[in-house]
Amino acid sequence: MSASSLKGRERDLATPLPTTRRVARWLRSDTLIAILVLTPSIIAVAVFIYAFIFWTIYSSLVLWNDVNPDYTWVGLRNFVRLLQTDRFLIDLHNILIYTVLFLVECIVVGFLLAVFLDQRIKGEAIFRTIFLLPFAVSAIVTGVAWRWLMNPDSGIDLLFRSVGLGFLHSNWFTDPNFGIAAVTIASSWQMSGYVMALYLAALRGIPGELREAAAIDGAGVIALYRYVIIPLLTPVTYTVVVIVGGIALRAFDIISSMTSSGPAFADDTPAFFMFQTTFQSNHFSQGAAIAVVMLILAAILTIPYLINISREVEG
């Protein structure tokens, strides 16, 4: 190619494209395709999540506590009344216990199951399916099944008596002092498989060289997990805390199917209280106030996680 032709080609490349050609090229670009694909989801999220969040907050600040809407502004009166309600204070105590126990059980059981599968055992696929199966079961079915299992006349207690372990009898979720803890057993049974999958994926992502280097340095199994593996799993544990903690804070279906708030609200939760207040008593503003408190609790759990992720992306 001659020097003159090269210069002519450079001039063509340097010449701006006509507006119509630029538009046509943009219409064929991946950017437009991405916008067209994402726009319906963005609109749906904006309407059905954020718009309803703002509507719930507004509803909690008005006097809509009857079937007929009443938008008289009352400010924080619904929240003050809520904090003076004994049932709601019991609910906050219950949900704190429920969340802590639920998290501990899921993390411990899920991690141990993941370590077990990480040993490359025979029939790993079968065990993995068995461990994950409860996660595929709805919370309503889980609650009904565990309500039967914890029935003194037909469940675990009957098994204990039949093998001579009747001294292990428990009132389970009907015990005012143990009820909410008993519910966490059913909840953790359902979610431990999911946590196991997260930990197993993280364990399989740890380079074998790190394990070999630790073994060469004389680290035993306990030291390996304590000083190498568990610290590397910290991001996964943080993710589990946020996801499982969020599920715990809005516990409703397993409570409604298993205990229906229990004796003296021993197993009650804010979500169940909100459901009864809003849809059974028609106190919509009071129910919205409960929902806003639940939203604040969830934000306390998730906002630090989102801030940490944003810092990692920027870094």
C-alpha cells in the first residue's frame, strides 16, 4: 500500500461519522441491548420494592388504623405506641434470640458438613443432594413437619420413650422458656444445606498450595483450619451472616405453621405481629410501623456489608 493511500485512510478514520451512522452503530451496540434487557427489571424493582418501601414509611406516619383510609398526619405516634406495647417488646427479645441461635446453628452445621464433603468422600453427590434437600422444602412444610416431630405424643419424645430415654423429654415450642429456641432447630435444619453449599464452594476455591505449605510447616489439621482455612472463609461467613440474618429477622411462615406465636407470645416475632395487626385487625398504620422497624433492623445488618463491598470494588 502506497504512502498516499495510507494517508487517505487515516483521514477517513479521523473524519467524524455522520449523526445517522453514529446512531445506527449505537443501536447495534451491546449498550442498547443491555438497556433494553435491564429496563423492565429496573422499573419493576423501583415500583414494587422502593415505591412500596416509601409508601409503608408514609403509612406508618398517618392515622390509618381502620378499614377506611385516614391520612391524618400523626408523625411518630404509631412508633411511640408500638414501643409501649408489651407484645412488641417480647417480639424484639424473641427475634434477637432467634437470630443469634439460628445463625450459630447454621454456620456451625453448614461448616462441618462442608468440611465433611471437602474430604472427597465416595458418594459425595448423594450426600450433597441429601444435605441440600431441606433447602428445597418450603418453610410451611418444614414447620408442619417439625411441629409433628416435636409433638410429645407422636414425635421425637415418643422415640425417646421407646428406647428408654424418656428423661430427655421436652415441651419444645410449647415451653415459654425454650419455645423460640426450639423453632430455630427446624429453621436451621432447612437452611444448613444452603450454608454448606456456600462454604463448600469457598473451600474448593482455596489453592492446594496453601494446604501443602501449612503441612510442610508442621501444621496439623486443627492448626490448618484455625490459622489458614477459617480466616480465608471470613468473607463467606460475613455473607452467610447477612443472608441468614435477614431471613431470621423476617421469620413468619415457619412461626405461623409451627407455633402461631406460642403461649404468652413465647414464639412470637415482629413479622407475625405485623401480619395480625395489619391484615386481621386492620390497623394498617400500626402494622406499617412494625414493618419499618423490621426494615431498620435489616438495614443495620446489611448496610455495613454493602459499604464493605463498595470499598473492595473501589480498592
